[in-house]
Amino acid sequence: MGQDQSGLSSIEQELAELIVRTLKLKIHPMSIEPEAPLFGEGLGLDSIDALELSLAISQTYGYQLKSSDPEIKAIFSSLRALAKAIEKNRTK
């Protein structure tokens, strides 16, 4: 998993761009800290954002995120955690 000067791996960069584009955030994708929380005090995402993001991840990577998954909070805890889950479970 190669990293560039932003400290993000290529999947993390791709995912950061997907998050910003999907949720129409007014930030630069590379400004998302890989370990910062996506919800609450981090990016400040909410449950509607999670649904939109889950759909975009499903369409882009073929990975179905389900709210019933006991690991869902851990998966959505940070950009890095989400990227690792996608890498492990992607079908596209």
C-alpha cells in the first residue's frame, strides 16, 4: 500500500475524493486526516451521509455496507478504517 506526501495510500486518496464528491463537502480531499473520526468532531458526518456514502461505496467498489454489521461503527470510524474494509471486501 504505497503512500504519497499526503500520507494517504492510493485507496485512501480515492476514497477521500469519493467522500468529498458524494457528500459535496467544501474541503479538499487531501485535507481529510486518515485517522480522524468521520462522524462527530472529525468531518462531522451524520447518518444520512453514511447512507449516501454506503451507496456510493457499493456502486464504486461492490462492497455492501450494512447498518446491521456489528463492525459498522469501527468500519466508519475513520478514512483509514473504511479504506481497509473496502480493500478487504471489494468486488470491483
